[in-house]
Amino acid sequence: MSKKKSIEIGDDEFYLADDAEEMSSGVKIIPLGGLEQIGMNITAFEFGESIIVVDCGIAFPEEEMLGVDLVIPDVTYLKDNIDRVKGFFITHGHEDHIGALPYVLKDVCVPVYGTCLTIALIENKLKEHEMPKKVRTKIVKYGQSVNVGDFRVEFIRTNHSIADAAALAIHTPAGIILHTGDFKIDYTPVYGETIDLCRLAELGKKGVLALMCDSTNVMRPGYTMSERTVGKTFDTIFMENSKKRIIVATFSTNVDRVQQIINSAEKYGRKVVIEGRSMVNVITTACELGYIKVKEETFIPVDMMKSYPDEQIVLITTGSQGEAMAALSRMAANLHKRITIKPGDVVIFSSSAIPGNEKNIFKVINELEMIGAKVIFQDAHVSGHACQEEIKLIYSLVKPKYSVPIHGEYRFLVAHKELAVKMGLEKDNVFILSSGDVLELTADSAKLVDKVKYGAVMVDGLGVGDVGNIVLRDRQQLSESGLIIVALSIDGASGEILSGPEIISKGFVYVKEAEELLEELEEQVNATLEIIIERQICDWNKMKSLIRDSLADYLWKRMKRRPVIMPVFMEV
């Protein structure tokens, strides 16, 4: 063990080994997700023998991920280095930043640090999962720092579409890295104070090695409007639809938006019903912690809706992204057990579409309008992400030496690089990373030094990681071409075929209208069985392969279709 000694960098003190090579090494930035896509945000930072992780989120499954509920990051790198991982530091409570924690913490059980509401939402999620070990969570206030290993992590107030969002100043022996998290500059936030620009300026004066800045709205000029402007929009909608029932779909974690819906409801004498498990959980937690202010008599249970006329009801629900199992989607499809959409209902989508979800959202909107509901899709939402002028302000205050754009598709990251160069950074000092890249930074250099394992792990029900590319390929083929089962009974002793073949079609043809085809398939199987008997083939795998190939060739020549063919032998 080498002897440790302390060094001072600015106001920070770090303990390092005497080993010259270790002292000259830089800090490594290792994104394990969140780049080239929306969601699944997770980044590891490494110095010496210490690793910390910022955020740990999920992504929505892509259209071809049939049956998949959500996608979480592959954290093999963290599991392989578990003894060095010191903790997770969470910027805010949105699913794309905390949703994977219950899955990842089962293998990487280290402390989790975040602000008050963020930790409360994480603890709610952990209660829903059977965790093998108790997870230690720690609430950190704005301005406080956490010392772990070779890092000191400072939480700085920012604004976003959820309360208690934070930027992280990661103090390392190589320099300060500022991670903005998701943010915007809101001078009139619904809850709390505005972003701490003074502290960002102070860090800029000290010297920031690298800025990792939100890229979501980097292609939008100007400024993002304040969240309070949505409150005025709700007031107008409530006033213009005073005789109708109002249903608002939004993200369950958008606490400030829910507060403004409640404000308008109370102003116009309406009762509020909450529907959707995640919505109920988040609002209950936010009310208990004081992040939502509501009169005791405002909330009513869904079962009491029938006791009030439509004009006195506001329903806040999940499903703003068209998720198939979300409450609004089930209402639109008339599958909800307790709530039925009626002609004249006003349905407000109070969120922007996450790229890739547009088709599902418009499907729900069409279903609602076919019922006779009035759908409001525009003007009832403002973004929680900074536009160009706000991002420029951050660069002006922070004055980073290096820039690492984060959060967004590749085109967003490219646009962010162009903006950073306009703000005075050298082109070679702006790094567009891919997931798995290892970027090493020192005061004098920056370079890609390695590539680690990364990827997406699919969650289907209670199964985590048991759905891979092969399973998805089979699901895709089943969804496109259907399934044919060939059932046979075989004498276990002699190998004689006792009964069958029986042809069963699922998702291939409608059996009652395709009896002739099924008879042809049966004849084809019988012809193949004659060859099998003639050649005295006893290997079941070989027999199944011959039947499968024979039917596949026949169906392709006759119909130009390739269903999944599954021979099933039952030993008697």
C-alpha cells in the first residue's frame, strides 16, 4: 500500500498516492447509456480506485421490441468493478434517470444520493421490488457536498419539469466536471427558487475542466418558457369548458404540472380524481413532503365521481405517451373498468411526445375523437429543457475547457458541438461520445483511451435480460407470419408413429377457411414421414428438421410466406 498525501486544488483537498503515475492520471468519463437516444441516462466517472455513477434510468422500448416493458442499461462494467463503485448520484426523479435503479442495485448495491423528492421517489420504487439487500439512501441539500473516494460531489439548484432537480459539480484531482442534468432556466418556477447561476459563475471563476450539458432542446432557438405559463393556459381551458368534464394526461413525475392543474381545479370549483398507479404514488409522496399544496376536500376517490356532475370533475391520469397499459389508453379503448370516456369530454395531453412515441399517441387521440371527446394536444405544455440561449448562458458562466454534450440523439449532440464552438471552445475540445467510450481528461489533455461493455437489457414482466435479439427475432417472425405446429404421437419403444400428423395454425391462416391448405400440409408431412421411415431415421432432431424444411419449402413455393414451423413429438 503506497503512502497517501494530500494536495490542494483551489478550495479542495484530495488524498493521493505517492505513485507518480497515479498522480498524473486523469479523470475518466464513461457513458453507459443516454447518448444517441432519449432516455436510459447513466454515466460513470472514474479516478484512481474510485468510481461514482450519475443517474440510472430506463428507456421506452422501441417499436420492434415486441412485448418488452422497458429497457435498462447493461452495467457489466460496474459489476466487474464493484469494489471500486462508491455510489449513485441522481440529478432528479424522472424515470429516464431513476427507473433502472431497482434492477441495477440488486447487483451493484451501493449508496444512492439525491435531493429530498428524488430520494422519496426512489424509495417508493425500491419498496415495489424485493431487494436482496437494504439500499442506503441519503438526502443531500442544495449547496452540500458528498465526499466519496477521490471525488467530492456538490449538488447545485437547477430548474426542470420536476421539483428538486440538481446539477452536479464533480470535484476531482484532475479538475471540476459540471454535469447539468436535465435543466432549464426558469425565473418564475412553480415550486422553489430559480437555478443557482451565482454558484455556476463561481465555479467558472475557479476553472471548470469539463461541462456535460443537456442537449435535448439545443436545436431550438431562444428561451424555454416558464412552467407558470402553463397555469394560465389551464385557466383558459377550464373557463372555456366550464360545463364539461376535463381529463388531463401528463407524466406522473411532473409534480409542478399537477400543482397547476390542481390550482385551476380549485379556482373553478372542481374536484380532482387521480387515476393510474404511478400517478397516485407520486402525488401521494409529493403531498406528504409539501411539494404539492392542495385543500383537503379537493381530492376525491374515483368511485365518488358519479356523485358529482361532469362540470365539477377533473381527472388527472397517466398515458400522455400513448402507452398501451396506461390509464388513458385503456379509457380510449373502452377497456378501463371504472372510467368511460363520453362524448363532450375534454382531454388534454399535457406533455410533448418523446421521439418514437408519436404513432401511439396519435392512435389514442384518434380513438378519443371517434368517441366524441374534444382533444387538446397543443399549448398545454412547456418543455423542461433549456433552449439555445439558456445553454449559451451556462457556457458563458462556466467557461469550461472541454465540453461533452449529453442527453439526446446524435443530431442533437452534433448541434450542441456547433453551439459550443460558437461560444469559444476549440473544436477539438468538444467530444461527441458514444456509449461505452472512455474519455480521459487531465488539465492538459483529453483523449479516448478505451471502450467498455455497454448495451440495453430488456425487461419483460419479471424477466430481466432473458429477452435478447434471438427472442425478439422469433417474436417478430411470429407477429409477421404466424405459427404452424405439427403434432405427432410416437411409440417410445419401437419408434412407430401412432397418430398424426395434426396441423395446428396460429396467426397463419384462418383454419375454417383453409381446410384444403391444411390437408395439403398434412399430405406433405406424410410424404416426409415416408422418407424418414424408408431411411430408418430415428433421431428426433433430424426428423423434426426434415419436416420443418419440407413444409417451409412447400409454403414458400405455394404462398411466398415463411411462418414459424414447430414439430412437436409426444412419446407414448
